[in-house]
Amino acid sequence: MNVLAVLPHLASYLLAPQPWDNLELFFDQSVAGIATGSIYGLVALGIVLIYRSTDVINFAQGELALFVTFCGWSMIEAGYPYLAMFALVILIAGGLGAFLERTVIRPVEGAPVLNVVIVTLGLFVIFNSLTAFIWAQGELPKSFPATPIGTELETFDFGILTLQQHRVAVIIISVIVAACLYLLFNRTKLGLAMRGTAQNRVAAQLMGINTGRMLMLGWALSAMVGAVGGMLVAPIIFLDLTTMLRVILFAFAAAVLGGLDSPPGAMIGGITIGITQNILSTFALGPVFFGPQLALPAALLVLVLVLLIRPTGLFGRHAVRRV
Amino acid sequence: MLPGLEKFYEFLVLAALVGVLIRYTPVLPARWRVPVAVIAVLAVICYMPFTVGTFRTSQLTTITIWSIVAIGLNVLTGYNGQISLGHGAFVLIGAYTAAILTDSESQLGFFDGAQWPFWTAMIMSGLVAAVAGVAVGVPSLRLTGPYLAVATLSLMIALPSVLEKYDSVTGGAQGLHPRQPPVPGFLDGILERPEWFFFLAFVTAVIMAAIAWYVVRSRWGRAFVAIRDTEVAALAVGISVARYKVLAFTISAFFAGVAGSLVALASTGFVSPQTIGIVLSINYFTAIVIGGLGSIMGSIIGGFVVVLLPDLATDIGTALFGEQRGARLWPTIYGSILILVIIAMPYGVAGFLHRAAAVKPADIAGAISRTPRNALAYLADTRERLTWRWTERDGKRGDAP
């Protein structure tokens, strides 16, 4: 390896397609990036909801979503209509989240904070193997239906843009979920109580808020948001045991990029990562300069660089601690 | 000795019993208990490779290598309070360094083409990983808690693809086949290959544990702990926080690098980007939390637990659900045991032992004598407890917290 060996790389970088050479492809890829990014954002939102209230990164988030999405697949097989399945899966996820908070998270609440991390890692292993045990007998990967708005293969034609119908559905549903959460947290008394619990548990308790119930609700909400993410991503990359593993790593990156205590940051971080990933793998920088193997490290390098400039993510608050 | 228990586990129980008995019974004078207990346990473990068979011996080697990584990670996380989920990356760097140095064909003309003796390659692996540790530790100074955890995890995610990309050095996805050190002449005929590999790893682990023991009790170790407990106060008493944080990262990466060289030389004899995966990297972290943060003995126990627990979970699974289902359900049992252990022992196994040792016989007798009375009182109380719940729901006891 010497310095001259870099020259061909540089030359091919300059000759490779640039974003401004093919604007249509650029826009297409951007919108596709927004769609995958909103899925990352939804799962990241689940992580952030839990982190805000309990200071814990929930490693089991993705596997929980995978488990309930497989439940949804079974319901579709049993002949349930899509919308009924969608609602039922969200309900199951909420119940499961609340149940887990009550049974395994609460006993380690007073313990050192890393213990909760171990519990979520244990849950990760449990749900992954349960999913494998129940659904891995048949053929994998399984195909999962898209929303009634449109399928993965057909496209909507908007003149300058042709978009896959499912991507449009993903963006619409993500906006709806984000709006619902915004309204819940900012316009209802329950949301106020949850924010109070997240900010200062003792003070919230003194105001008469049942903080234990708020934490339980936080876990339920987080699992529900994750389940929506799981059901939206399953039609795109099929339902397999590793489906959510691929999503969860980017969701972690999204949550950290946006700041672990900022729900809007999670969505923005997710969309940023989605777009970056798509553009990097389509245009000059991606395939030529980094090569297909280095697309993932390049995306992570961006994350680390952002963290070096803003150590608590783009929108995270810097915690000031009194000694 | 015990019915229904494999010889391997019998010896482990024996080692644990011997250690606990010598450490906690007043047979020896207090200052001799710890060293004698350590030597006795090590002696039992030394004897094991000769009786438990090849598979269990290589498993012991794996445990030993895990313990080295866990000790290093504990210096960083347990003593210095910096979380790293990406220690597998340093292990991988160490493994590749050892594989390249001991194989003349893959040395890229950097050196004179001669094969390095295995022990210099091992030290070099540690040093290369330590340099990587500095490179990671300096930018990590700005990050704390979960942000640091995700940043180090992303290092672990990225490294395998980087190794595959530069395949002229690393052999790409095919990996490298390092030259494993042969049994040295003076031990020929005494030790078989797996036993020699075990003792190589074992002696290294003992040396590394001794180094760690010395470090955490030195000026450095006290600085680490001070920074972990309160960074601002450490700064105020004149500790250079930045320097010691990077130092902790460096030491920790050195341990991981040496362990990595053992992965290459004494364990699989094969190194590829998939040798250390993301899950394994996170499991190093699991090992130290389960074993006990801020404890060298805890790290070693953690190594035993994380390597042997999958086996044990499979045994439990087959006992509970039958042969086929048990083999497929073992991760569920493994995860459940992890959760139960961490709920029952919030400060890890080492913390549990430490607290159990402080219990006096009188306390136990008192607890036993109080149990029936407490149980009766609890049962008698049941009705009132239930009614209390209901009245609370009706809002009649609104003043209760």
C-alpha cells in the first residue's frame, strides 16, 4: 500500500455519477430514504420513550417488535383482515410491554443502572429464541402483507416522482403515530404526568402522580410504537429472525444521533440516517469510494463524528449534575 | 463424587468449595486466607485438564480467555465507569495481529519475513490493541453512559466489514490460519496439545490477573475509582481526568488484545471477521455485570458463567421439555437465568459472596427462628392488605403515599 494507490480511487470518484447528474434518481432515493428512515425513527422513538423515563437503553425493543409482528403474521394466516390484525398486534404489544415492566424491570429499579441493561439483554435472547421456537418450523423468511394503502411492488405516479406505494404508506403512518404521541404528551393530562415522571420522579410522586403506573404506560407505549415499526418494515425486507436486528442497530444510531431524551430527535435522526444510507449507496461517495463493504462503517463514522461535536446527540439535553 | 453430575462440574464445585472454605473459615490466620484460597483453587483447576477430557479442556481454555477480556473490561467499566460494548473489536485486533505476526506469508514485507515466537507475538498483540485503545479512548472522552456504549458498539459493528475490505492484509472473509505454537520440548510427552494450549492460556491469565490486581490497588486504580464515583471531585483533588480515562481504555484494550492473541494461537487456530461477533462482544459486558463490577474475582466468575451457562441451559431444557424442544429452547432458559441472577444478586456473584460472607451464624439462626412467626403474621395480614388495596382504589385512603 502506498500513496499512489489512492489515485485510481480518486479518479473513479470524480468520474462516478454525482447527485446533480440525475436529479430524478436523487429525489427517488431521498424519498425512499425518508421511508426507511421513518421506520428507524419509529423504533428509535420506542427506545427514547423508555430512556427518558428510566435512563435505560432497551435492547429488547427490536425483538419484542419481531415477536408481535410474527403474531400478526399468524393472524393474517388465520384469515383476519389487515386492519383488525394491525389493531390487535398493537394491543398485544402494549400489554406485553406493560407486563414486562411490571414483572422483570421493576425488581431491578433500585439496583445499579447496568443491571437493567442486563435484564433487557436477557429479554432480547428470550424473545428471539421464543420467536424461533414458535415460527421457525415453517419456511423462512415469511412474506408479510403491506398496508391497504398500497403494496410494495406497485407505484404511485406524482409526475416528477414515482414512489412505491408502501413507502408512501410508511411515511403517512409514521406521521400519524408521531402526531398522536405529540398530542398525547403535550395536550393531555396523562401526557403531562408522564413527562413529569420522566423529568423528576420524586417531585412527580409528591404531586400525586402514580409514577409506577406512568413507567408501565411508558413501556407499553414504547412496545406499541416498536410494533408499528415492525409491521411496516416486514413487507420491505420480509419477516425473518434477523429482520429486526438489522433495523435495531440503525434505530440505536438514530436515537443517539437525535439525542436519547428527545422524541422529535429520534424521528429526525432516523430520517437523516435513512437518507444518508440511501444516497451513500447510490451515488459517488458510496459504491466507488467506500465500496459495498464500507457503506455500513461509513454511516457509523458519520454518527461518531456527530457525537464528537455534540456529545448528547443533535437535540439531547446536556445533563448537569450537582455534586 | 456426586450422583448425576459430570466430572467437570464436580471439579468446579470442588474448586468453589475449597476456595470458600479456606477463605471464610477461621482455620488459617486472616492474612493467609486469601492467598492460600487462591492457590488452592488454581491447583484444582490445574489438575482438571488431565481428567475431564479434550472437549472440556478446550472449554476451560475458552473460559480462561474470556476471563482475561472480562478482567480488562472490568478495569474500564467496573473501576473507571466507562461502558464499552465494543471490546470484541480489540479482541479481534489482537487475534489478527497474532495471526499475521506468527505467519511469515502474511507479514506484508513489514518485517524480515521471519515468524515471530508466539510469546513476543502475544505481547505485540496486546500493544497493538492498546494503541487502538488510545485511538478509541481519546474521542471517547467527550462521551458518557449510553452514548459511549453505542459509539463503542458501532466500532464493533464496523470492524468486520473493514477487515473484509482490506483482504490483502487480513485474508478477507476467508480469514487467516495462524501457526499455533507446538508443545515446547521440555514438556513433550507430558502434555497433549489441548492441555498445552490450556496451560498457555492459564499462565497468561494468572499473570494478567496479577497485573490487574496490582493496577487497581495502585495510584492508578485509586484514580480510576475516584473518577468513576465523582468526576468533578476527582478533578478537584488534582487527578488528570482525561489522562486516567484514556489510560483505563488503554489498559483494558491491552488485556483484550492479549486475549485475542490467545484466541488465534491457543483456541480455534483460525481467525476470520466472524470470529468475534456483535453478540459475543455484548456478552463480555454481560459477563462482568453478572460476575460483579469492580471485582477481579467477579470477572473470572463471569467468564465461567457466560461460557458454561448455555451448556447448562441446554441440559435444563432437555430435562424439562425433552431432547428436541430443549435444544431449541435453551436461549429462553439462558435469558431467564440471567434475569433471575441479576434480580437476586444486584451486585453480581462476587458482590453476593461478599455480602454472604458478612452474615454471621447468629443472623441465620435468627432469620430461621423468625420465619414461622413472620409467615403467620403475613397470612393473618392478608385480609387487611386486600381491603387496603380496594379502599385505596375507592379513594378513601387518599393520604397514603
